[in-house]
Amino acid sequence: MLSVLIACHDCDLLQYKIALAPGSSARCVRCSATLYRRPRHRIDYPIAWAITAVALFIIANAFPVLSLQIQGRETSTTLLGAALTMQDQGMPLVAALVLGTTVIAPALGLVAMLYVLIPLRFGRLMPGFVALTRLLQTIAPWAMIEVFVLGLLVSLVKLQHLATVIPGIGLWAFIALMLTSVAATATYDPHLIWQHIADLDTADDIV
Amino acid sequence: MARQLGLVACHVCALVCHLTDPSRSAHCPRCAAKLHRRKPQSVARTWALLLTACVLYVPANWLPIMHTGSLFGAQSDTIISGIRYLWESGAYDLAVIVFIASIVVPLAKLIALSLLLISVQIHWTWQPLQRTRLYRALELVGKWSMLDIYVVALLATLVHFQAVASITVGSGAIAFGAVVVLTMLAALSFDPRLIWDTTETDG
């Protein structure tokens, strides 16, 4: 009954849901907001992308992103190192902002996504998955890997006037992480999760 | 409109639910989230966050975000003087990127959100589609203002060669970071459905 309807999140227009062809998305007829999508591939795809992203996340944070050479002396930094410097220079708020948007939010997002999706793939729901779905929604705007990557490139060009700059393994890992996180979120649609759960429920009813 | 039929979409799982008496609290039958017809106190909250961001916008641009010490003396840079330095040293593309991310985007957000709020408060019915598009654009570009914070953090970490050159963060970075966070929170607490509410009451 009501589950055949959808209300646009941007303009509240009530519309009937329609079945979509794989790879297409439904848009609001009045304000053209994207209402829901049907990804081309199964739930396996966001899981695969998210696992790749976790591996890249570890590499990106473990290795230096940039190194600088002046007169035979070299300094290098990881992302955590940059956040710690902010702390040391008496700017704990800036440190928290950098850490929160580039480490904590993306990491929480990936872990929450895998925690919800992997058991669902095998037809199970983990305890607390509703809270995690909501968490995913809340933190999504605060994960800023792509902005940090642009920040890395801007710093690289700025420092070239001053000294020899060497891009580190961390920089490349961050670029790859940016692409895989985008792929993970692009193939994942929260509406699909609820659809999946509804399908599981009806399957149980039949059995 | 869902509202006129006593229906509301759950903000977590998007299920359309009955909400006949909005004064009583109701929960989504599927995911148990609290149901709201519109984001609670959207206009008041957005104004509060926006005005705080406006106040902090002044120190964010006035105070230096970066101190540079080198053999040639000490220098303090605000956001604008940093951009001017980039431009004068010939890095035009970089200067334009930083100018857009640090000056244009925050300012555009402050102005556009104020316009949206005023348009909702005076029950404007003009061009709801364009105003919704404006809101979507704001949500999309908001985070890019964080660029300068990351750049300053990276420069301050890498450049510390005692006598030759060293960079430290200035207090403007706190104010600027606060402006970015506050404008993002303001955009998140604004409910675009309010734009459409006024267009439908007479229809």
C-alpha cells in the first residue's frame, strides 16, 4: 500500500514508485531530484569497492604523502603527522577538523558500510544496522577525501617554488582511495538496502 | 504533496508513513526513526548557524592563517594575501582554484542561504525549481572550502627548517574552519521542502 509511494525529499511531491532498468535512476517529475537508483550490478559491487577502499585507506595513512628537500635536509609527513602538528602548534580545533574529515568520517563510513552490506549479502541483518544506516547518512557530508587530495596537489605546487617536493606513496594511495570511495558510494543506494530487506522478509513469509 | 494527505516520508529509510496528528510524536514502522513533517525548527536553526558564520567570516579573513619565517624575515598571510602571492608568483590556475574555494564559495553560501531563508519566510512563490537547484548546488560545493585548511596544515608540517624557513598556523585558521563547518551545518538544517510549501497552500 504505502510502500508503493515515494515522497520527494526535496519538494515533498507524492509519486508512485516504478520499476527501473538496471543502471537507471528515478527522478522527481517536479524538481528532478534523484529519488532512487537501480545500480547496474548487485550488492557485491559496493562491497568489493569498500574492501578495496579499506586497504587503500591503510596504505594512504601509513606512508608519507609529501616529502620536502632543502639543502640536503628532508622532511616528510603523513596525514596523521599533519594533524599532530596542528595539535603541537596550539590548534587542537584545527587538528580535530582535519582528523575528523579525512580520517574518522571516511573510516567510520567504510566500516559501517561493510558491517551492513556483507551480512546482508548472505541474507542476514546485524544488530544495530538501523543505527549504522543512519550514521552512514549523517557522516556522508563530512568525509572530505577529495578535498584533501586537491589540498595535497595545491601544497605540492606551492612548495615547488621553495624546494624539491617528492610525492609519497601516501599521495598516490589517497588518489586511488578517492576514486574507490566514490565508486563504493555510487554503487550503493540506501533505498536498495531497504528493498533488499523487504525482499528477505517476503522470502521468509513464503518459507 | 505528501503533507496535505497526512503523509510523511521517513528521513532515514524514505518509507511513506501516516502522520495525522503532528503534535504527537510518531515513529517509522520500518526503521523506528522519529517522524518529522519538516526538519524541526528549520528556519530558526539555519538562521542561527548562518548568523554565527557571518560574524566569524570577519576574523576568518582578517586574521592571518599562516606565519612564514625565513632568512629574509617574517611574514603573515591572510587568505586574501595568500591568493595575491600565488597570483603574483605566476601560479594563476592555483590562485583561481584557491580564490573560488576560499572566497567565492563561503560568500556565495552566506548570501544564497540568506536569500532562501528570506524567500521562505515571506512566502515567496517565485521560481521554486530554481531555488531548489540553488540549494542543491550549495550542498554540493560546501565542503570544498576546507581546501585552505588542509593546505596550511600540510605546509606547516613540512616546512620547518629552523634557520632557512618555517611555517606555523595562524589563528585565522580556527575562524575559517568554523565558518566552513557552520555554513555546512546551516545548509544541512535547511529544509528545501519549505520552498514548495508556500507554492501549494493556495492551490
